[in-house]
Amino acid sequence: MRVVVGLRNPGAEYQGTRHNVGEEVVARVVERAGETFSRGPSRLRAMIARSGTGDDSSMFVVPSTYMNQSGSAIRAVLDYHKVSAQDLLVVHDDIDLDFGRLRLQVGGGSGGHNGIRSLEQALGTNEFSRLKIGVGRPPGSVDPAHFVLRPFSGSERPEADLMVEDAADVVERWLSDRQRAQEEAAHRGRDV
């Protein structure tokens, strides 16, 4: 089984923010598959959707915890379903990546992302796949923590919607061909 996680902060006030773009991507993949999220078992603090059967099964997860505590929720899902970190893809925002760009990689540091830091601590490894969604750098002296909690601007939203679609394509490709998915992600946004 493969597990795809979209990082987010729960709550209506965070919908549409840069920090929740990972959830948007995973929700789009689930919608395309004709599936829906439901609560997982009570000990799992997450919403879960499934697709496929047997060796071709995938699970899509959005933690019900806040971003900086998402590691324990994701660890619980992996332990419960006996899935290794090598079969985990985490989709998240990245302020060090230009707006509109995507990057798929295995391992690496947290880059100051509290959700990734929490996950690395909970799993005891950084050897999992991550799809980084470029949300751009905060302008001027804007605090990055405040910047990622803002929604995309009206002029950015159409491009953000296209980026979510392209990122959903990359997630779908990752489920069957990780190398090709990495190539597709690298190509996205080069002419944005």
C-alpha cells in the first residue's frame, strides 16, 4: 500500500491558505478517483480515503492535527496499516520554491517547515518522498509564518488552481512510476 498525505491546518479559517495547498492537492486526487474522505479509526487523528485494491491500493490522508503536530498522526496511520516510510508521499507548501514550481524528492531536510520537522521526528527518518509546492517567498519583511497562513491573492489564485491540478497529476504518476513523477514535477512551472 502507498500512503499520500496532504499537510494542512484544520479549520475553515485555514482553507485556501498557502499552508494548506498540500491538502488541496490530495483532495483533488481523491475527487478525481471518485472517492471521498471519512474519519479513520478513532485512534487515528486523520481523514482517510482509499483507492484501488490489493497491491494496487493507495490511501490518502489529511491529518486532523495542526501542521506542527502532524508527525504523530501520520506515524499512527503508518503503524496501524503497517506501511513503511518508503511508501509515503507527503505533499506540502514550500516558501523556498518559486511560486508555481513543483519538486519531488526523497529525503532532505525540513527546510524550516514545521510539519516536515514534526514528521521526521515522529518517524525517526527523513527517507520518505515529498512533493513540494512552490508558494513563493514572503514579500519584504513579512514574517514567513504569517505569509503561509494567508490565502493566495486574487491574481495568484488562477495559477494556484493550475498548480494544484499539475501537482495532482504528479501524485497520480508517483503511485505507478516514481521516476517519471519526479521528471514531471521538475518540468512544471519553468515558464511561469
